[in-house]
Amino acid sequence: MLTPEQRALRARMGAYTLHAKGKTNTGPARKAFDDRFRKQVDPDGILPDDERERRAEHAKRAYFAGLALKSATARRKARKFTAEANAADHELARLADEGAPDSGEAA
């Protein structure tokens, strides 16, 4: 029986092999993703093809820029919360050390 790590490695090997042989079919998914932006910038389909493509490319760039902004914001929040948690841990450790009786003192 394979461990979870071995199963993941085996699956990764299979995916790499599939991609190396060029047997993936992501074309329809890519087309659907790109069509989303074409529809967004030209819902009625009245623009010339080159103008629709130009605008769709800008819409896609705006979409990915928005994702990058969300990602940066999430990382910044995570760093802030991690720093606050670390500071709280240090404060708790300091308080515990202050409250601990010295080993040389008689009780």
C-alpha cells in the first residue's frame, strides 16, 4: 500500500508524462476563459475582431492584476498576524519567566 506522499508522487509523475507527450487538452478551457473577456468587453459582438481582442487582452490583464493585488493583501495580512502572534508568544514567555520563582530562593 502506498503512503499519501508516494501516491502524490506517482500522480505527479503521471501528470508530467501526460504533459510531456502533449496529450493534454486544455484548449477548450483556455478558449472558454478567453471568451469570458471577449464577452465582457463586447457583449453584443459588434466590435471588429482586432479591437475586441485588444480590449479583451486588457480586461484579462486587469483581472490578473486584481488577483495579484488580492494575493499581496492576503500575504501582508498574514505577515501582520504572524508578527502579532509571535509578539504575543514572546510576551507570554516573558511573563512566565518573571512569575517563575528563582531556583536559589527559599519559599
